[in-house]
Amino acid sequence: MTSHNTPVRRISDQIWVAGQIRPEAMRELAAAGFSHLVNHRPDEEEPGQPSADQIAAAAELSGLKVVNAPVRGLPDAEAVTATRQAIDSLGPNDKALLFCRSGMRSAAAWAMAERIRGADPDVLRAAAAEAGYDLSRLPL
């Protein structure tokens, strides 16, 4: 699946990961069944990227719930906790899209958030690898 030329990759039944999402993609994401958006991208990381406020405003107009949990480098405890809370808020038929510049930090935040609940590190790494993210060096 792609959203405005950004690959959206399934990492689990309810969690999908992508690189930068643009505000104009929100209606398409809502139509594809996404109900939640977790933004792991810090503002002003690179010229021309939409701000967290721009993304949140467009997402909310499309009915998406938004969590802003910026990550620079390895996800910190605050970002992991926010990611865990977003995952925990999903209903049985909900899907969440986690994104950053490339999707790597989002995949790492997802794995660290799942590890809090006791998920097997090897299973997490395998799921991420299947989606195209190498978490082999991530301390889980």
C-alpha cells in the first residue's frame, strides 16, 4: 500500500509503518481504515517537511486520532510510552499508522512499546524485518 507515493508497510495486524506522511494524504488514510496516527518525526528535521501541527489538523479533519511523539535517534522512554498508549487505545477493528522520515524510528518505537508488554524480541525483529526494517541492533 502507498499513500501519496509513501510506502505504508504492515508490521502487525493493527500497526502499519511509513516514512513521512503529508497532510493531503489524511483522507486517503482514513478511507483505507486507519483510525490513529502516531507522528515520530520532530519538526524542522529537514526543509519542507510538514509540521506536526499541520499533520494533526489535517488528520483530525479526516477523523484520525493523533499522537505526537517525536524521536531523535533511539526512541526515548517518553516516545515509547506514548506509542504504547496509542497502541493500547486501539479497538479491535482499529489500525494505526506510525511514521517518521523513513519509518525506521517508528518501527523501533513500536518494537520497544511491544517489549514493555513482554513480547519476544526475536518475534518483534522478525515482524519488522518482514516489513523492511532491520532492528537486529536495537536493544530489546
